Amino acid sequence: MVVGKPLFSEEDIQKKVKELAEQISKDFEGQELVTIGILKGAFMFFADLVRHIKVPLTIDFIVASSYIKESTTGEVKIHYDVREEIEGKNVLLVEDIVDTGITLNYLRERFLLRSPKTLKICALLDKKERRLVDVPIDYKGFEIPNEFVVGYGLDYNNQYRNLPYIAIFKKSI
Ligand code: PRP
């Protein structure tokens, strides 16, 4: 297995992250935000995104993993849940990639039950072709083809998350 050429360079990503943060700052001007990173995949994107958002915010995390890859049941497991109160708050869920949509749809419904004032979703990558469940993405970075990608938080067997760019992962060159 090899990591191919960057699909999105560090520079491409940082430019996009700033654009997303600017849009979010504009939309929530004069308001406060509770930002929630969906780990592990979103750790790097989340850290970069929040440092460019200009409105007052708090941060929290949820650790979730989807078992669709192994079982196709689409079960989502929560390993760690948020500690922030979200009732009546503006909540922004931050995700690295939307693939089938099962993880985000599950989390979205779970958070809606806690009555936030608003619930928005920001995802860096959208692998639209693979979608099984429709989920609204309010702030989207890039649409990508149906290829396995690693880097900038995304993994293969929990490796390559530390790469500062995103690349297609291939069985051979
Ligand atoms: C990945 C990714 C998303 C989810 C997207 O997480 O970070 O959370 O899959 O896939 P879906 O749209 O098909 O649900 P994963 O479950 O691999 O855990 P990780 O974040 O720890 O890598």
C-alpha cells in the first residue's frame, strides 16, 4: 500500500480552512458557538478551523466510530460524549469526511434531541458518491471522488493521520 501524490496540499487545505472559518464567523457574528470535533478523524481540521473563527466559542469533542466498514450494519459507537451543555446553544459539528453519511446522521439526530438553538455541520471532505443517508452539510470544504484518502486526520489502520496533506491511498503505484 502506498500514499500517492497529495490530492490537496497543505496550502490548499489551509486556504480552504480559512475560507470556511470566515463564512462561519460571518454567519454567527454577534453570537456564540459551541464547536464539537468528531474524533479521531477531525482532530487536525478542528484545531485549524477553530483558530480562525472570530466569534466567541467553546470547544468539546465526541469520539465516535462507524462499523459499516466491517459489518455494513452502519452501527455507530460513541466512545466519549460531549460534556458541554448544548440546549439553547448554537452548535457546530466538525467532521473530517462524510462518506455514507451514517456517522453524521446518527450524531445529528442525537444532538437534535438535546434541543440546541441551531445545529450546523462543517465537513472538510464530501465523498458524495458513497452516500447512503442524506445529511445536510452547511459548510463544506472539498468534494472528492470515491477513492480512499489518508492524511490530515484521515487514517488507514489508524496510521497517516499526522500527514499535513491529503493523499489517495493505493494498493500499488
Ligand atoms: C470516519 C470519519 C467519519 C466517518 C465517515 O470515522 O472520520 O467520522 O468515518 O464515514 P460515514 O459517513 O460512512 O459514516 P471512523 O469511523 O473511521 O473513525 P475515526 O474518526 O476514528 O477515524
